[in-house]
Amino acid sequence: MSRLLSRRGLLAGAAGVWSLAAGGGALARARKGASPPANAPPATRVAPVTDRYWGVDVVDRYRWMETKPDTPEFTSWLKAQGDYGRGVLDALPGRADMARRLERFTADVEILRAVYSRQGRLFIEKRPAGGESYLLYLRETPEGPERLILDTATFAQAGGPSPAFDYMNVSPDGRHVAFGLSMGGSEMPRSLILNIDTGEITDLKLKYGQAAA
């Protein structure tokens, strides 16, 4: 699904592009046969599993990562890889200054992502200036005042960042909003429905192979 980047996503994307450019020297050295840096990523366990499909053997060396729910081994592996990546990126010369400049240039920009018109009501999804995530506002009439009806910060876990909207849609009668929230970048959204008139939020609690309660 094509979505505009959030402010945090914009910063991360720009930093990634800059990091690739900064890493050009390392890539050139690798092509010339130079030795890789001593500080390598954490090792990954290989446990081959072979399946036969129509007479062809297919080897999957990392199926142990696909266990649901995640195993302590996989969770530790993810954290170690993330810590390593964070350390490499933070050590890039000039990165901190670039991040500060991007923050200054994007902080005052309001970004409109979507407008839904339903039965005379306008639902406006936008990221306010200085905000980190998109919010949903409602106008009862096109000329009426806006009021905030969905703020991802209210769903944040204690001490954690605000979750992100993965998807959103408004019912044809303008009375309900279906939306998905991903906690902490999990990409495993919770599916919820907001009743506009009462403010009640229903968590569908969908699980693998199960219908909503």
C-alpha cells in the first residue's frame, strides 16, 4: 500500500540514503579485495530443512526463525542485529549533524495524507507540524471546526513510542472508522473499529486462523 512517509520515516529514509553514499568507500575497498572490518554482525545459526516440491529439493536454512510465537533465541538474534546496525549507523561521520538539520527542516511542516468524505462529514488524516505520527480529525461539515478523534499516542505502551497507523478506512455511512495499529514497528497491526458517535473502540483481536470475537 502506497503511503506517505511519516516524519520519522522521512528522517530514517534520508539517513539511509546518506548512509549508502557514505558507504561507497567501503564497497570500493571490498571490490578491491580489502579485508572486511573486524567488527562483524552477530553470527546467525543455520539449521537446514529440506522440502521436496514436484521432485525438486528446496533447502530452507533459516526456518527456525519462523516459529510463532517468536522464540527467545530469535528475539535475542533480532535485538543483537539491531544493536549492531544501530552502532554502525551512529558511527558514520556527520550523521548526527545531518539528522539535526533534517529535523529542523521538517519540524514545522504539516502533512495531509488523506481526506475521506462520508455523508457530509470530512475525515482528515494528517501529521501536524512538529508531530511524529499521523492523526485523524473530523469535521461534521466541510466548513465546520476540526476535532481530533484518533490519536495514536493514546494506544502507546508505558514508556514506549506511539504506534503507527498501518491502514484506515471510513464506513460509507460515516459512523465507523476501521484502522490498524502497529506497536513499536512490529508490522503486526491490531485491528480496531471506532464508533464516531459514541467514541467506543472495539479491538477485533484477530489471530491466526480465527474469526473475530
